[in-house]
Amino acid sequence: MAVCRDSLRQLKFQKLGSPSVENKFVDLNVALKAFTIIDGDGVRILEHHPIDVISFASPGREEALKGVLCFVSNVSTEMGRRCVVFMEEDKNIEFIMDTMSKIFHLKNQGLLV
């Protein structure tokens, strides 16, 4: 049974492909309808994640992860789910997460169209 589980796990990882890691300075715009990632110069939209395709958001809770914020988004069926990770000053993480939480609450209450 363990052999089957290991084989399934390997097949899943092959399907997912290699993770893409990019280190760049960006701005995260958290709004009622979407989370938008803008290049560091504020000129170009790099990614747009509508609220209804975001399934999870969390700050880093352990000491080694302080200042880390991530969310999971399923923007397209071709790309599948993506985990987007940001590094930010720890004092700002709580404010950002509080804002995200309020937006998700409004969405779940059906108050966002």
C-alpha cells in the first residue's frame, strides 16, 4: 500500500511541474474585487487574482516565517493553483491580513458582487 501511495505522490509532483521562484520587488494591491500584483515601479500589472478564485491566505506564524504572507489562487485551469508568497515588514502583515479577512467575510456574506 505504501508503494502505491509513493507512486501516486510522484505522479502528482510530475503533473505539477517544477515550482517557479521569482525574487522581485512588487506591490500588492488588496481590494474588494481582487488582489493585484504590480511591478515595483508601479507601472505594470503583473498578476490579477479575483477574490472568488482565492482559496486561502495566511501569515507566517513561526519565528522563522515572520514577515511572510501567502495566498493560494486558482486563476486558470492551465496554471492550476498557485501559492503566491510575499515578504513584508512584520508590522504590516497584521494589517494586510486583517484587510484580507474583512474582504473574505464580506464575500462569504454575499455582500460583494
